[in-house]
Amino acid sequence: MGTKLRAQCKACGFRSEDLYTGFGFQGAGDHYMWPAICPKCQSFGLKDQRHPPQTCRRCRSVMVFYGSQDFSQKYYPDQTKAEPVGEDASSNILIGRHVCPSCGKVELTFEDVGYWS
Ligand SMILES: [Zn+2]
Ligand SMILES: [Zn+2]
């Protein structure tokens, strides 16, 4: 059960598939799936936030969760190149703009499209 989100980027037109965030499909309640991005290869997808670190399937880097307060710190290894992201202001990913996995600009927005169970 959880919230169904969709992400889209105004800059490049990226649209995610429906993201079934929340407790995992296994029903054990021990998973909490949440959107994350790989700081190295920009792979994007749901990862289990209850069990960090989660590694990227492609390059094995540690994925960074959207909405986490240290997003910027973890996503930008070089802090002088860090851009202001929604996470700096709010842990609610529906607020603000986020890093786009497709073009890398801080233009990604998340939309709540309902509950799933
Ligand atoms: Zn990666
Ligand atoms: Zn984009």
C-alpha cells in the first residue's frame, strides 16, 4: 500500500512510469519503496528505503533517495557544483524541483496520482 507517484521533467520531457511507492509487493511490510537516483549513471527507480544502502543495478553506486535531506550532499560529490534542489527546503518530494534522471537538470517534479493497495 502506498502512494502512486509520477515524475516528469519540463526541461526534457522525461516521464516516469507509475511509481508504486510504499510497502513492497511482497506484503511483508518490511520494504518501503521510494524513488531514488544513481549519482553516477543517473539510473532511476524505486529502491527499498528501509534497507540502505541500495546500490545501482548498472554501476553499483549507492543510490540517493529523493526527499532525503542529505540528497544534495550525496548526489553532488563536488559541493561547489551542487544546485539548489527541492530537498534543501522540504522532505516532501511533491514540493519543489528535483534532479532529472534524463537531462540532469533540477526540473523534475513528482505528482501524486492516488493510492494503491
Ligand atoms: Zn548507476
Ligand atoms: Zn529532464
